[in-house]
Amino acid sequence: MNEPRSTQVGEKKLVILQTIAEMLERPAAEKVTTALLAKQLNVSEAALYRHFASKAQMYEGLIEFIEGGVFSVIGQIESAEESGLKQAETIVASLLRFAQKNRGLTRVLVGDALVHENPRLQARINQLLDRIEATLKQCLKIAVAQGALSTEHDCSAHANLLVCYTLGRWQRFVKSGFKEDPLAQWSAQWPLLAR
């Protein structure tokens, strides 16, 4: 029995996105073009455009995948952990772990793969980072309510610091050709970040 056409189309889209992510994992690789992508997949460029209207739409698919994965994990953390400070710690650690396991997608997160692409893609990443920052701010507000942080604690500045730290770790990972482990020194650094 044949699979429904929509399933086949969805699977082909996923294969295209996975291939882009794999191509982005090569630190010294040339820019991902539709010609290179088509060659990698052994299809014509026209075949790619049957699944995505543009290259920007392919990157949007990757960003949606990142958002889905990241916020699914964040939701699990918020449900499982009562301590606001522990939530913040676990969320930041999970973002660093995400980078370890998804090198190509980390290049998208830091904007490295989006240079010379449609500016709306970077805007989407900025929105994703804003959502992460808002989530961390909420965790820190919970920590204040629980007495783990002082009532005068600046949760906005602290959440921003945690996002900047995460971005910095991702950036070093990408710029080192994926040699600088995002979780290096994490256990020593978190107590400094938790204040």
C-alpha cells in the first residue's frame, strides 16, 4: 500500500532540512547554496523548489525545528522543577547541550549560517532569543518569590546576562570549528551566573 502523498512530501522536506543541517556541521564548508544542496541530495534545484518556495523558507523550516525542540524541553523543565533558580540553571544547561548535539543548527542560532540570507531569518532568531530571555526572567521571578534571590534582584538584567552567556558559548563553539565545548567549565561558571 502506498503512503499518502502528504506523508511523502513531509518526509522529503525533512530530508532536505536534515541535509542542510549536516552541511552546516562542516566548519570549513563553503556557503550552503541550493546548487550544492541539490548536488548533495542528488536531485535538481527545481526538485528543491517543489518543496520550498525559497532558500529562506528552508532556513525558516530549520528555525521552526529549533523552536519546537528548545521550547519542548523548556516546557518539560518548567513542569518537572519547582525551584525557579534550578529551572534557570537547567534551561541554560539544556541550551548548551542542544548546541553540542546540533552543531549545524547552532550556526543558525548564532546567525553564522544566515549571513547574506533574508533579514527576516535573523529577526526570527532574535524573537526566539527574546522568548528564551522572557522564560528565564520568569524563572528568576519565581526564585525571588521563593526567597532564593533578594526582593531587589534585577531579574531582567540577570535573564539578559544568561542569554548573552549562552550566545557567547554557542559563538565560541562555532568559531572554534566545534572544538570549544559549550559546557566546558559549566559547573564552575553556573555559581557565578546564579547570583
